[in-house]
Amino acid sequence: MSYDLLRSGLEAPICLTWEMTYYCNLRCVHCLSASGVRRDEELTTEEAKRLIDEWAEMKVFYINVGGGEPMSRPDFFELMDYCLDRGIGVKFSTNGTLMDEAAADWVASRDYLDVQISLDGATPETNDAIRGNGTYRRARRAMERLAERGFSFKINNVVTRQNFDQLEKMYALANRYGAQLRLTRLRPSGRGQNVWEKMRPTREQNKKLYQWLLAHPDVLTGDSFFHLSAYGQALQGMNMCGAGRIVCCVDPVGEVYACPFVLAPEFSGGNVRQPGGFAGIWRESLLFAHLREWQVGGTCETCNAYDLCHGGCMAVKHFTGRSLDSPDPDCVFGNAGEPGDARQFVPLGRKSG
Ligand code: SF4
Ligand code: SF4
């Protein structure tokens, strides 16, 4: 698919995240949705099924499910089966603490189901400092349960300054289970805002990470690190910000955001409970139309690496108070704009409204 086609948006999102609940039994210090407590207005089972029906009609072929802890929803298995029965593949992200024997049996018995277990360090000390006491042991137990059933899962690791030196060990751990390692960029979203400055990888680490990713093409990244492609060779992925173009996120109360890392009112295209539902927002929201037209300007416009980096991640710029036209704060050339020049960027409402 061409860059221009992707940039202008598709009939249905390729990368649709559905955050099922804000409830979580953990309190990770970097949680992008600041999860913990369930909200009263979260979508009911019936509303969730209507949403899934809409996705099936739009021919969404795959969704990422997260939260909060999605497995904590009493209707979790019912809703996942409802997706699978309608031909929508599911990858769900979990902290692993609720993966008991019965849940592992259910996972292993389903097709088109993928599971990603979060682990942010190769040792209990490193992981538990981020995710809470005992979480390393509990995540490993979930992995063992899935591995015992011959199920091939993914391990998701948010790369931080503190766990950077454990990348090789994480890679070896994944291999030991026949699992795949996925690395994710730390973003200053949700509680991540509080820890971003002290946990974001250093410039030196980012440079090493780029080389490490080139040397480990089997490691997944979800296009998290495309800003590092400006070092020279494109990393795997589409190397662009897909927000509102190919990416979007439905939060637990039905708000549709341009990206799971920008859960802020100015990046919501509307709510699935409104007339027109999800499809109306995807096709007609002024915000998404604007994002599909938008090109990063400023310093990036004249940068030689623009075609590799496209100015970096919108979410990181937004939550560090930068103009979306300014370079990514982790710009490999050190061009990051100064905080304090954020501006109103997005129009609200519908094209037809
Ligand atoms: S805002 Fe960042 S995380 Fe979201 S789609 Fe754009 S680049 Fe990816
Ligand atoms: S100046 Fe902009 S386009 Fe160039 S490397 Fe930095 S962030 Fe990327």
C-alpha cells in the first residue's frame, strides 16, 4: 500500500485499538491510559456487541484489545468470542495476572486469537519497580501456562532507561518460550507523563536501540520507533504517524480517539453512542479528515530525513507541550523544539454537521 493512500485514510482502520475497561488490578507507573478504576459509563455488553457488529460490517479484520485489564471484564470471553465468530481477529494485551488454567485453555482453543503479555524487565527487580510487586512472577506464570499448551504468544516490553540493558535477556526469554518479543516506545501519555523525563531512553540508548532493532528483524515494534529511522535505514513498518489515518482507539466509554496514545479531548472524533456510530466518526469526523490532510511543517519540512521519520510521534509532541509541527522530542539530530509552544490543532465535529 502506498504512503499517499495510507496517509489519506482507508475505509476502515488497519490498527484499531479497543480499550475495554479502565479497571485494572495493577497501577503501572507508566500506564498510558492512567487505568485503575472502572468508570460507570463504560459500554455495556449489548453496546459492545453493536460496536463489534459495526466493525464486522466495515470489514475490520483485526482489533487490538486492551484497557485497563481487559480480562477483568466479566463479559471478556463472551465479547472476544463475539468478535471471532464474526471473522474479526483479536490480539489482546494483558498483565497476565488473570490467566488461570481455564483462561489458558480458552486461549489455546481459539483460532485468530493472539495474546500479548506485558513484562518490563528481565528480572523481578526491574519489572516490579515499574509494574508493582510480584508482577514479574505472575506474568511469568501466565506465560508458562500458555507455553505448556503450545500457544505462541507475544511479550510486550516498554523500553525505558532502566530496562534498556536487559534487551538481550528479554529476547532470550521470549525465545525460550517460542514467543515473540515486541518492544514499545514509552510515551508521556496517562501516568507516563509523570515518569517520561526520568524513564525515557537516553539519546545514546536510542542510537543503540536503532542498531539493535536492525540486527533483530524478528522483534516486533508496532512501528513505535520510526522516528529512529532518521539514522539512515528505515526500520520495519510504515514509518509514519497513522493517527486518524489507519490508527484509532475506542476507549471504554465509547470515545473514538485518533490514536491510543492521545486520549485527550482535542483528539476525540466523537462517541460511538452518537448517531452514525463508529463508522460515522471514522468517515466523517472533521478531526480525522484534518489529520489525513496534515503534514508536519517547521524544521521537519526541510529535513533530509523527512521521508524516513515524518517528524515523529504526534502523541509525544502533544504531551510534552510541543507544537505538532515541531520535531519529535527524541529527534535523532537533536532538533527537538522547546516545550511551551503547543497550540490548538484540531477542528471538532462532523463533516456533515
Ligand atoms: S501519535 Fe504516535 S503512537 Fe499514535 S499513531 Fe502517531 S506516531 Fe503512532
Ligand atoms: S528534524 Fe523532524 S523529520 Fe528530521 S529527523 Fe528530526 S524529527 Fe525527523
